[in-house]
Amino acid sequence: MKKITFFFISFLFTTFVHANTINPKDIIKFFDVCSIKSSLGQMCKMDSFNSYEYFKGLDEVIKDNKAHYKEGDFWEFYFTIEKQSNEQTIITFEDLALRGTYKSIESLVFKKDNDKWKLYSIKNIHPNNEKEFKIISN
């Protein structure tokens, strides 16, 4: 009985502690790549484009706090959770061309709003090296 109680309490504690944070595998579920400037800008202009379905269709590797998506020998996308709490998460998004010179790195701040993670502000790291975050939603 003690073992069952211990496992049940451990399960509840683990679930409670991690219920409000972001898992790297889940980033693509609430991140719309069309909400920022990226290499997918032309695709975002199409009514039929769905950010989640696009990333879901790519090769995926999840390791620790990073999600890596690759489209053949053409593009790579990285989402790295840099810092997170139950109310705010900072994620670095890297958009890299494997052929050519396109490279963009954005620092994204997500805040919880009514139990949903929403993109709050953004700062370009490369190529512009912006000094401050720009608020994109209220």
C-alpha cells in the first residue's frame, strides 16, 4: 500500500509541476510560423498553409530542451527552450538554409493567457541583432 501511495503522490506532483510548462515537442502546436518573418513567408501567403501540419510533416528530432525539424537537404528549423516558468517561456527559433545563405534567429517570448501559450514579443538576433523585444500582442 505504501508503494502505491508513493507512486500516486509522485505522479500527481510530477503532473502538477510540469502541467504548465512547455515541452519541446509541443512548440509547433501553438507556434504559428506565419506570425513572424521567416523563410516560409511565401508559403504563409497561401490560404491552405498550416504551420502545424508543415512542421509535423518534417523529420523531427527532440532532445532535452530542443526540437529540430529538417526538410530534406534544404531547410532546418530549431526551437530551443532557453528559459521557462509557469507563466512565461523564452524560445530561440533558428531558420537555416542548407543550400544558400539564408539564416534567421529570433528570440520569442510566450506568455500564458487563459491557460494558452501565446506569442507575446519577439527580438531578432540574426541578422539584425535587435537590442530590445518588440511586443506583438497585448
